[in-house]
Amino acid sequence: MLVLLVRRLATLSLLAALVLALPGTALARSLRASLGISMRGAGSHSGAYVRDATTGKVLFSQRSTVPRILASNTKLFTSSAILAKLGPDATFPTEIESDGTNDPTTGVFTGDIYLRGGGDPTFGTSAFIKRFWGTGASIEDLADELGATGITRINGRVLGDESRFDSLRGIPDSHYGFDRDLGAALSALTFDRGLANIRGTALQSNPPLFAAQQLTSALKGRHVRVTGKPSVGITPSDAQVLSSVQSPPLSTILTLQNKESDNFFAETLLKDLASVNGAQGTTARGARAAVAFARRLGARVRMVDGSGLDRRDQAAPKEVVDLLDAMRRRDPDEWGALLDSLPIAGRDGTLVDRMRHGAARGRCHAKTGTLSDVSTLSGYCFARGGDVIEFSLLMNRVNVFSAHRVQDRMVNAIAAYSGSASATKKTTLDMGSARKVSNAFASDCGACTAAVTDCSQLSPQRVDCVVAENDTCSDVVATRVFNNGYLYTFIYRCKSDTPATAAAQIQVDPPGGKPWQPLSPASFEFASDVFPKQLPYPRYPVRHYRGVTSQKHNHVDIWTDRKHEVLGVSGASFDASCFHGLQFVDLGGRKLSHRGTLLNAKRATAKGGRPAFRLHATLSGKRWHGSFRLQHLSCLKKTITFSAKLV
């Protein structure tokens, strides 16, 4: 028995070694075979398409051109269309307007006021927003703003205005009536998601009237008396805005929608898409706009709603991947918002309990979809080899739970794919790549003629190269590969002008420390011209935020990837009597929390020439706001505040 076990272990070791040695083509064949075997469990009414976006190579295709029921994968088309139309920072207003008159001496306003809905699906009470959304514009904010104008009495009524949309409460599948899968009635003046109480035990029958009643009550609580009874109406064309609140950014709304696959949000946003150019928001008009946008990107889809509840929402797997690929190549902010909105395997949303073990966990962002006998999964994987893989698995006439098992096996296999790189992550830096990076920095100087003259390998992970112009040493570029597979760099000054050799200029520990920064296009002034291409290291999308601190002579930089991992933070300098030179906060590898919006970090004790600190920062839209405090230095007790926006 022992001999047999040893033989089996030896065989497994040999197989593992052979897999690691497989060239890229063989690895692709291996993945194709694995996916093909898994697809047998999905039946003949299912299709799949998998493409390596990094190389453009189709890794797997089976019945990939036959349209299938999309279920909630329809939300990918809805999300993409509205992102392209409005941008990730767009907001939806909810306003109080009126054509009445105000007497500032008495505080009496004469005339009806209109609560005009702008299609914000998150609008409601602060208690509801805090419990379910975490962020949003509330009725209390709107009432506070009106109360701040000095109005104490309104001789008129509060009228709810939902005219931005039509008044149909449902979607085609429910013959435009109430749909329990939507959970509430659709309206341009949504309040508390259409629920009549925070417990969700009752629904609003007339959303604009309910919202008008809530505003009347909120004003009363702020000592603003409204004499008339709440009702509904349409805002006059000459009305003036008395107070206004804005929804969270579209990127945040899409995260709320796609993480948990919220059908109510998707149908509201589809009507928002339809109403962009002043037309009334309808489901049919919004669906046509989403289909037209997909067609412009080269993807064909049939849509009759925005959520995927209708079984007529259909597209082929290849068309879904074509959409994903086109979005990836569009504006980085648009793609970033779409990617960030998708559930992450084994981490959150509708994938929190799936793929918790295996290569897909934390690597794959995908939209799920479920109807009776339909299960779909489409999205992106940042594979182990560094390639970005796009996939769509559309399974019809299946047992949903069996389909989940098939999909999970397939996505784990996709995430484990090593792509055109080696099967294991590179943890050593080759001289050629280091020279290419250093030459990029040498070329990032406009009309200068600087070039790399000499390099030295200081460790298996680090290479320093001397950059010189006219035989005069300009700078030394240090390049290092970290354990996460990214390349990091920093630049330090030469010891002297000459000679421009590694032996004369390179320093293992240069003055000012080693402020490693992740290599990204943001590292270069002329990024599109000089950024080094085709390096044999993973290149995930990198976001660079830059701004100022309360120390006027200082700035701050924060780098993150699309998976909410912090690649680095720098820029906190201190009084020379405390620490000499510029100090940097080493936060590489930390994960942002709260859907990628919160960064908390600390160092309890000073170590390696770096101070003990505490840092707290919040990401809202495209900007970080935070504070940084030294924990033990008597020479600088004041908290450093900072603000950094996306570069």
C-alpha cells in the first residue's frame, strides 16, 4: 500500500511538472478540453464563449452564436448603455419647484410646490437609505434646504410629479402591472424603493402621492406648515427650483444594482436612459436605446426590458463577450464603473457563496442571471498568468443548481489559466524588462536625448539602471517585481555627474528611502508614447489618485487596481527633526473595504526608518478624502488631511 501511494504521488508530481511546463498553445488546448468536459453537464440548450482579451485568442467556443435567454445578464447591456450615455459620475436630481411667490418678510410662500422626481431609485428617508443603500439623497435633506430659505408657511399643496417617466408600474412580462420580481411600482419619483414602511410589509399604490405626503410631513417636522392636502401634478414650465438634492453617482447606483441583481434599479435606469434627451422615460424607448448602443459596439441583443425578467431578452454568448470587450476598450472610467459593479467570485454580491475556493475567488468579476430553468454568468477574469479573460456562459433548460456547479468549475479553470505567460507567477526580474522600463523613463522628457548607459542586478527582484545624457548622469531608475507580480519603480539622484556607470552611481539604499510606485501609464508624462509594452508581467488596470495635503509643500498619491487592492500610497513628508527626507506609507497589498470605498491602515511602532501612523480615507466618486496622523512623534502632533482625485 505504501509503495502504491508513493507511486501515485510521484505520478501526480510528474503531471504537475508537465502542466507547469506546458507552452501557451498547449495550455490553451488543456483549458479548451477542460471547459468542453464541463459543458457536457449543461445540455444542448446552452452555449459558451471565452476569449483572452490580452492576446485576442478565442479559448473556447461552443454553440456561441445561438441566442439564449439572458436573464439578469441583460443588466450588462442596460449598465453599459447608460454608462456610455451619462458617464459614471452622473447623478439624478430630486427637486422642489414652484411658480409661486415668497414673502421673505413674513416667511409665507403662496402657491403649490412640486416634488419633481428625476429618476433616482435611491431617494427616500435617511433611515431607509442608511439601512439599505449606505448613501443617497434623502427627503430630510430636501426639507432642510427648503427650510433654510426662511419659509415657515406654504399657502398651497405639495404635489408629487413623476412625469419624467410614464406611469406604467411594471414591465412587459407583467403586462405593465405589478411584478413581484420588481418588488414595487416603478416611478420617476421613487420613495423608499416603493415600500410603504421600512419593514417592507406594505407597498405604495400611488408613488408620487406617497412621496408628496412624506415631504409634507418632513416640512412639518421643520416647522414649515403646508395648508393644502398633498396630491399629484405636473410641474409648470416656468417653475423655479427652490431646493434640490442629487442621487449618488451612477457608478454607485450600478454597484447597488449589479452586486445584488436589483431588478427595480435596472428598470428605473432603463427609463432614465430613455429620458436623457427630454423624451418621457418608457421601458420600450429605453430598451431600443440599449439595443442601438450595443449594435454600435458590434454586439447584437434583443431586449424588451432592462432587468432580464422577460424571457425574450436574448443574445448569443459571443455577442455578450463582444459587449464586454468593447466596454473594456472604451473610456477607462466607464469600464472601471462597470467592472466595479459586478459581483466578485467568493467575495460579494450574488457570488459571495460561490467559488469561495479555487482560482476564481477574488479574480473574477461576473454578472449572474437566474430564471426558472435558466442560469447565466458573464464577465471578466484576471487570470493567474496576468491575462484578462472575457467569458459568457448562457445555460437554458437546465437545473439552476446543477448549472451553478458547471459554471463554477468552468470559471475556476478560466481563472487558473496562465495565458501567454508561464504557468507560475514571475517573481524575478529579468535585465531586458528592467532596461525597457528604464528606457521608457529616459524617453519621458520631451526633446532630450537621455538613454540607459548601464544596469546592475541588485537582487533577483531588483535592477537599477543609470540614465545619462551627453555622458552626464541624470538619474538612476530602480525597478523591482513585488510578490503580487506587479512591477514597481522609483527614481533617485546620481551621486555625481560622471561617470555614468552602475558601479559609480547605483545605491542599494539611496537617501530618502525607497518610495516604490506601481508601474502604470500615470508614471509618465507622455504615457501614450513611452509606456513600455509587452512586458512579461501582469498588467491589471491601475488607478492613480493625486492631490494635496494640509502641508502646503506636500502632495499625496494613491494607487489601486480594479480589484480594490492598494498598490501604494505615498507623499506624507515630515519635519526634518523627526525623520530625514521624504517618508512613504507602505500599504501595498491591502484591500479596500466597504465595496472598495474605505481605506484604514496603521503601523503601531516605528520600523525601518518609517514612522508609526494611523490613516483613514474614504473614496467617493473619483476623489479620496482622508487623514493621516503620526502616533508617537512629539515634533508633529497635528493630523495631516488630504484630498486626491483620479488622474
